[in-house]
Amino acid sequence: MKNRDENNKAKPFYTKWWIYVILVAILVLGGFGIKSYVNYRHWSAPYYNQTGSHVLLSDKVDKLNDDQKESFYGMAKSAIQSKDSKISFDNLKDKGLYVEKMNKKKTYHIEYVCQSDLILKMNFRTSMNITLNKNSLKEDSSFTPYDYKSDLTDFTTASN
């Protein structure tokens, strides 16, 4: 017969099942946390809450990922259409984009260039400053454009 001391002998910690449950939970939660953080960083507007000027996208500088670029292209097109609803991008193709974080928080300068896809190839330049209403560029980024200037608006006004 075994005596009581042998039955009450402490088992090593790695033989306890609840330790494995806790480890798996930590790994799963950590994985979701890392994925959420990476997704947040991927879609966040660079330098959103900072002052100071930073060129984010130009002919020589590219600090934006593809999704951020598409968001800024979308904001430029959305601002153009909000100023002149007659403008259609069916016969226009993207030629260039310049994005700069301005000195004020949440404020960016965008210059967008597109080209007519018709027989006569004409370039149209649009520049604006925008203030983002939130840090995320995902899906419908809400923003307020100001200091808007566009050759497209001048062209559609002249052709009427």
C-alpha cells in the first residue's frame, strides 16, 4: 500500500489541464489582437493627429500602401463630383496623385491629375485641402474639402 504522502504528492504544473486552456486562450486572443492592430495600421491615415508637413505620395516619395492610395484617389474623385455632378470618370483615367500631410492635425493636401480618354488627350489637374473626420481610410472616409481648384470644373463650365 502506498502511504498518504505519495498520494498527496504535488503533480508537476505541466500535467494540469487548465494551464493548457489558459495558454491556448492567450495565443488566440494575442493573434486576434495582432491582426486587429495590423489592420488598424494598414488603414490609418498617416500622421493623422500630428502637426508638421510630410510628403506621403509624389513622383519621388511613396509612403502609402495600395489601399491608402486608393482611398485618397477616391476622396479626390468624390470631391470633384460633389463640386460638379455632371463630371463622369467613364472617359477619364488616373494619371497621378500627390498627397501631403499639412501642418494642421487631420489636414491633407491632394493634387489629382486625370487624362481624357478620348481622341484629344487632355490632362486635368485638381487640387484641394481636406480635413479628415476620422483616422480610418477604410471604406467611406468622411472628409471636408476646402480650397478646391479644378481644371475639370472649368472645362465643363466652358463646354456648356
